[in-house]
Amino acid sequence: MRMTRFVVKTLREAPSEAETPSHRLLLRAGLVVPLAAGLYCFTPFGWRVARRMEAIIREEMDRSGALEVHLPALQPIELWQQSGRDRAFGPVLFRLQDRRERWFALGPTHEEVVSFLAARHIQSYRDLPFTLYQIQTKFRDEIRPRGGLIRLREFIMMDAYSFDADWEGLDRSYEAAFQAYLRIFARAGIPVIAVEADSGAIGGKDSQEFMYLTEVGEDTILRCERCGYAANAEKADFRRPPPIPGEPRPLEKVATPGASTIAELAAFLGIEPRATCKAVFYEVDGRPVFVAIRGDLDVNEVKLKNTLKAKDLAPMGEEAVRRAGLVAGYASAIGLPAGILVVADESVVDAPNLVAGANEPGFHLLNTNYGRDWRADIVADIALARAGDGCPRCEGTLETRRGIEMGHVFKLGTVYAESMDVRYLDERGDQRPVVMGCYGIGLERMIAACIEANHDEDGIIWPPDVTPFDAHIVVLNADRPEVADTLAALEASFAAAGLDPLVDDRDESAGIKFKDADLLGIPVRLTVSPRALQQGGVEVRRRRTGETRIVPAAEAVQAVRTILEEESGAVGAARTLAS
Ligand SMILES: [Zn+2]
């Protein structure tokens, strides 16, 4: 491919909106051009990268035994009403009307449609198991699209769905998808760790995310170096410090002027924060909720939201606190105004003699005891794990890392089988719901993370399985007959070997061409110039290390293959080169 014919326009400086290295390089190397918030055009160069990523995903999903399908992005809203997810997704779901004023959704994911398809195939246990996947465009009306290709409103996703007769079958399908994901990320040069994850709006049981750890990530991960436990902060468990033991003592009201925070209260009374009970107020789907948690812990709003199966959850505003008759800084569940749902974290249930608010400004109660003095409507684990907390699996300590979610695997179970009516007849002729799993990978995110993990100050360094071209041929003094002849011979030998080089035949200086070659990041650069020919051939330069040497033009193809193979080893890839 000749660069003069090929739409790739590099930029010397990244536009100021670019926040991260990958975002800057995406724009500078001309892979994408922004159209509007969360919407990007791929250029021919960028689309080649996207197609290589797709090829990796397709090969590894096929290898895992999954079958490729294609499902409509435009979906009748009734399907979403049937699963209840029109409500769960809320404004993130794009909706539109057709000319007959019937409502449709633009799919943010495809559980409903794939369930529809599967239900028309499955009759008995003999039709199971199978896994379907597609690589397709998704739509999400995100509030804040960001980070270049990280959070988009229209994006390409590989989404897979497994259908099994029972949970043991699901475990096998889940493991097959998990292993395929590890191979995909290894070949794409993206180091990932699997972390326990929240199931979010999709619902279900076990789920794990594949995280690329980076300071610019938008997810917080808690990780134990000692045993390898890792979880999204939304989901993470931790070892809670034990309560202070003691026999229940009588309630006592004490004046605590100016002690409206846990820190002030603990200092005023000369006690530890874990000897107190903290009150937090939320507005959940328009209704007031009172949360009690031990003073040394914080509320995990995702766990709370899941516990309440809520759509909207937000800390209560000052006005709403007044309206509900709550006393900020001095509240407890003892003597709370009526009509407020009380949720208690497990930490307050077995902790005796906690200091709690007296629901009166300037006063607290000593020795409050759960069960004796008050009860919650709901008791659950709603505590937030933080850096420094104890690991739930070992004696280690949790540390915080930032990451970008690259992929997600879920054990959905029978949630969709029930709502979308996907059933089969077992050996005895009884009707049972199909047990489902779902698995997703964001393609644009893979490109961003690949660049994030594979670049230096001069530009991108593509892994061999991702590079849009096999070699970058820089031509200098193309008007000289010996240069033109060598280039023609090189192009013929590359074509015969099934390799696809990008040829920089532009009328630019050597300096600009070399800078662009570094920026565009193809793993091997070949220079065809009068000087190299004088030295006995063409100059071969390895992008990652910068090492150069002269090889005879007839050996250039082999030199390129050798470097690509070695680079595959460098990214842990298993690329099979055409022989
Ligand atoms: Zn541990």
C-alpha cells in the first residue's frame, strides 16, 4: 500500500482535548477523527488496526467453540420491556420511533435478542450446550463520554452468550470464554488481571472483569499482593476489624456539643471510631433511606443499590434531610421519624454498646445495642473496602490500583431464561430454564489499551498481531533508478510471501518520514536509499529497540519475519506467520 494513496495524516502535536498517552497517539497517528462527543471516525489506517483486533477475537472465540452470528442493533422496545431492562438501563438506552410511531431501542447489549434467537432453536437437552457470539456496533447514551476511545456512545463490541442445561455446564462454558479472553489479550499485547466484579444492570451471579492496570483508568481495584485476591471496589470484600467486645450496658444520653462527625465524636468522648455507629441518609428511587454502619467503615453505594434493587440512589440533600425530619450529625435508628426505610450494615449487628445519635442536636446515646434498642428493615454487607483494609482471603492487606475494564464475563444463570422464556425439556420430559452466561469485550478500548501498553516517547509500537502493516518501507530518492528497481523487487517479494507493507513514497524529507514511521508504530522499518544500497542492501530497523542493520534486498522478507516472530514472543503472542 502506497502512503500517497492512503489516507493517513499524522499530526505533530496532539489536540489539547487529548488527556491520556493513548488518546494523544490515536489522534497524532491519525487512527481516528472525532465527530461528536463519544463518536469517532476510523481512518483507513485506524480501521486496519480495528480489523486486526477483530481477527484476534474471532480466531480465539472460534477456537473456543463459539459460533458467530449477527443480530440487529435496532430492536423492538417490547423485548426490553419483557426483560425489565428498559427501566434498568434508563436514559443510557437510546430509543427511537419508526414511521408508524412504534418504539425501538438501539442495543447497548444483546441478551434479549440472543434469547429470542436461542428460544427458537432450543427444544430439548439435546440442543444444548452452545455459545453464540457477534462482533457488532453497540449504542449507549453515556453522560460523560471520555478518554478518547475509552467511553463511547457508539462502539464495537464482541458479545458472546452461552446456553447450558445446568450450572455445571455454565461453569465449563464460562471457563472456555475465560481462557479465550486470556489468549485474546495476550495476543493484543494488553496485560490484564481478572478481578471480581459487580453484575450491574444486567443481573446474575458470579462475574469477573479483565482489567488493564493504568493510572488513567476509571475503575478502582483492590488487590492483595500476598494471595492475588483482586476485586472491583464496587464489589470488594475485606476483613473487618473486630468489634470491641463487652456485655450490653444501659442506654445513656450524653451532651456532645459540636461533635457532629465521627472524628469529632470519637475525639470528644475519647473512644475509637469503631465504637460508634454512623448514620448516612440516601434518597433511593424517591424514598428516604437511613443507613447505619460502624463508625470506622464507609458505605459502598453500589452494594447498597444492589441490596435495594434500586434504579436511582443518591446521598440525601440538605432540604430533603429537613423534610424527612432527620437531624444531621446526631441521627440514629432509635426514635427515627416514621416512613423511613432502615438498612444496617452487618458491622453494627454484633458490635455492642455503640455510641449513636440521639436524634436531637448536640446529644448522643451511649451503649446502643442492635436487637435490644433498634432493628433494621434490612441487614446486609454494604461496606466499602478501602486501601489498607485486611484481605478477605488471607492475612494480607488490600492495595488500591486504577484500571480500565477491557472485558467482562458473567454467570447470568436463569435470569433471562425466566424473563425471556428460554426453556428446554430435560431427559424426563420436564421443562427447565436454560442456564446462561454472557461475555463482552470492547474493541475500541482494546485499541486504546494496546497503545497505552505499547508505546514510547516517539509513538506507537504495535504488537505483531495488531500491526496494520507487516513492514514500513521508507523510500528516499525514489527518482534514482537503483532505488526504484529495489523497491519494485521488494514489493514483489513481499506480495509473494503474503506480507503487506506500507510504502512511504511521499515527497517528504527523510527526517519527516522517519518520525512518522516511529509515530505510526509498525514493528519493522525498511529504508530503501542510495546510501543503504551502497552499503549492500536495505536498512532494517526494529521499532521497539531502534537497532538497525543492512541486509541484502533479497533477504528483507526473511529479516521482517524474524523480527515479527521475536516481537510475538515479546508480547507473549502465538502468531503463526505465513511460511
Ligand atoms: Zn490475600
